[in-house]
Amino acid sequence: MKINELLGEFGIYTTNEEGELLKKLQQPIKLAHLNERDQVIVQGMIRKSLITKLGHNDPTVVANEKTI
């Protein structure tokens, strides 16, 4: 028996603020263009693998396809 069969649905918990940001991030956006509060939330969502960060010097962020 596989682990996926035992678990059934697997989801990552998101807060209301994170959900609002995921809707905004359907298109790629520069991290620097977000306000400071949103940047902190985005950093947490990157750790949860809900958002992908592209680049190092001037990173761009976009929501992962699975979270849409």
C-alpha cells in the first residue's frame, strides 16, 4: 500500500492573507514591488513551497501551478 493511498488528500494550510497573495501572484511579479508585510508572507510561502522564487539579485516570485 502506498503512502498516498493512506493519506488521501494532502493539502498545505494557508491563512487568509496567504490566499489573497496567491491570487495576486498568478502572474510573475518582482519581490521588491511588494510592500514589506507582503514580502514577509511571501518568504513564508516560499518555505511552504506554495510560491517559486526566480533569480537571486532581483528575484521574481510566482505561485506554483499546484496551488492555483
